[in-house]
Amino acid sequence: MKSNLLRPFALRRTVAITAAAVCAAAVHSTTWAAVWTGGGADNEYSTAANWDDNLSPSGADNSTQDINGAFTVERSVDSTSGRTFIKGGATMNIIGGSHDDQRSGANIFNFLGDSSAGMVNQSGGEYRIGHGLRVGVGGAPDGAYNLTGGSLDIYRGSNSKIESDNPGGRPSLEVGDTTGSGLFEISGGSLQTRAGVHIGPTGVFSVVGSTPTGISIGPSGSGDGSWIQHGMLKAAIDAGGVTPIFIDDFDDAGGVVGEFKSGSLLDLSFDGVAPFAGTWTLMEIENTDIVDGGLALSDVTASGWNFSIDNSGANGLLTATYGVPEPASTMILVMAALATGPRRRV
């Protein structure tokens, strides 16, 4: 018969092992990184068999889901994770469902293109990011986010650190770097952020037409929005005009920042319609002025376009105007063309 003297030791050992296992599981649940393999029967983000740890992202609040390679991943079923990296030629299509990448903290980002290409195409659903989103930032990347429907809510900035190049604080959305390229294009759906937007020298922020239901920088939380641009802002006018970008002043104290740095470009065009005369608001910044450090039209913007920054009212405004040439000017151009055309031999 076994001695009962061994039982306390065995019990203590069992308890110790159980506690260690729980502790290890807790560490795993808060810090692990899962790598996409695509080993499941579908390409759905929430399918456990598609990840190397064979665990569903749902409930993995602080995990990092790494999609690195020439994969096409679909998010259509509700999912919750910590953050998502998309690189190595990967594409993620968001077509429906409610998705929350909810990890937060200093220097926490979703990377879209990081030293290699990555793309997100969102046509539906709700996508919430609880930290920052970097598109085409870091080590010669190429990143693109195409928002055609649904909603994107970057509901935290990475933190409120003030940076020398961004007096509005570290941004919620960064597009482009000094190498590679970054594109954020919205042609439908809505964008909302907690903090600001930073467009790097290789970055492009594009608004196509009037279909987007809202582009709101700063209202998702208790902070101000901001806009710091080195690269390019594109706006394409459709029959209904264009949806303006609104930079939010949370407490109406005028603390927001809107600045076009030297070398910033504005690209203007029409989308799906013949050119027609008009003036459209492209950006409105609440309770403060827009600082123009050298915004200029791009080389590919057609003649007839111009822009204006108006700080005369309570809110700073960036507007674009297209003017159809006057009849007299048109006649002069026609006559000049005829004069320089081929002459008929007598």
C-alpha cells in the first residue's frame, strides 16, 4: 500500500504543474504570433486550420496574425484578434462581418506592406482597429488599402506622443514613407479615426467621388484629428461632387493641426463624367487654419483646375475649382489651331 505521506507532495506537484500550464496559456494568449498557412478548406480569416497554431483568431485579443506570402485571405465571418500584418504579396478582402483588431498600446500597428507588398480591399462589413494603421510604411514597402464599401474605424491612435514632424501627435493612419509607396483610396463606405492622418513623401490619399458616406479624422475618441501631408492628395469629382475630408476638433479648443508641407501635391480630375464647371470643398478643418507650406497641383492635373485655401471663416477650407474656358478664349484656341494646321496646296 502506498504511503499517504506522498499525497501532499503529489498534490503540490499537480497544483504546480496546473498553475504553470495556466500561466503559460495566459502568456500564449496575450503574446503569440500566428502565421497564415492557408491549410484549411477555405481562405477565411477566422478558420483555425488556416493558421500554423491551428487556433481561431476569435478571442485572441493580443495575438498578431501574420499573413506573409502570395495569399488571398477573406474576412466575412465575425472575428476578433490583436492585430494583423499583411505583406509578402498578400491580399485581404473584407466583404462582410464585424471585425475587431483590438490590441492597443505604444508602437502597436497593423502593417499593410512592410518591406514587401500588401493590399486590403474592403467592400463591406465593419473593420475596427484599436491602434494605428500603417499603409506602405517601413523598409521600401508597397501597401494599398481600397475602401469601396463598409466602414473602417481606427478607434485609437498608437499613443499621444508628440513628434517633431507631427505636432498633432502620433497619427492613427500613416500612408507612405520615404521609399516604396502607400495608397489609401476611398470610393465608398466610411472612414473614421481617433487621431490624425500622416501622408509621407511616397504616400497618396485618394477620394473618389461623392459615394463615400463620411471621411472623419479625429471623432472616434477624446482627441483631436490632424492632417500632416508631404505626399499627394487626390480628389476625383463625379456627378454628385466629392465627399470632403473633415478634421475634427474634439473639445472645440482649436487644437487641431492641418498642414501641407513643402512638396505636397494635389491631383484633381473627374470620375465618370465629362468636365463641368464648379467649386468643391475637399477638406474642412474645424476651428483652426490650414497651414500651406507649399501645396501645388500635380503635373498630371489638367488645365482649367485651381485650388484655394480659405482661412477667413471659423473653419479652414481647401476647395478646388474647375472653370470651363470662356467662348472667346475657346475661339482664340480654335483659330490658333487652324492657323498652325496643314495648308491646302493651290
